[in-house]
Amino acid sequence: MTRRQEPLPFSFIFCEYSEVTKLYVGNLPFTATEDAVRTLFTAHGTVEKVSLITDRDTGRPRGFGFVEMSNADASRAMQALNGKDFDGRPLKVNEAQDKDRAGGGNGGARRY
């Protein structure tokens, strides 16, 4: 006895897929908050996610983070915000590099 498979719903087969770009945001002031960074980038499109990086030992901000946006919005944001003054510091905004491509040699392992 064979079981008849139901076809997939039309909306499942032809769903819209939007590529997301992860942007590196450097030279952030240590007082920057995720909300402030989100507000800055929202002027250039829809922000999917904001992550500000903190030191794992002290919990203090490290002065950089990542913002995820659709490809088109990320491109506009990069052009508009790279070098822009944010609380007295010129931002560095570019496409984030994968950990594999960024190098580092030891894969992030600490050596004592």
C-alpha cells in the first residue's frame, strides 16, 4: 500500500526569499547602545538585528558591533554611514567578513 503525498502549498513553493547582509560597525563610542545604533541605521532601511560586542571577561563594550539588513538597505547604509560622525567618532561601516576569511590563525583559541 503506497501513501499518496499531498502537493506542497503554492505559497510554500514560491515564497519570497530576502538575502540579509551583515555589516561590521567599528569605532563606536563605548556609550553606544543597541537602540541608538538601530535608530541610526533605520534611517536607511529595515534593521533585522543589532549586536554590540562586549568583552567576555569584563562585560565592557569593545567599540564595535554588527547590524543585519537586507542587501539593498545594507548597501545604502554602508555608503551613507561609513565615516559619518557618531557621538564624536567617525564610524567604520563595511560588510562583515566570515570568521574563516578574517584569519586569526588559531581559530579564536586562547593561549596561556
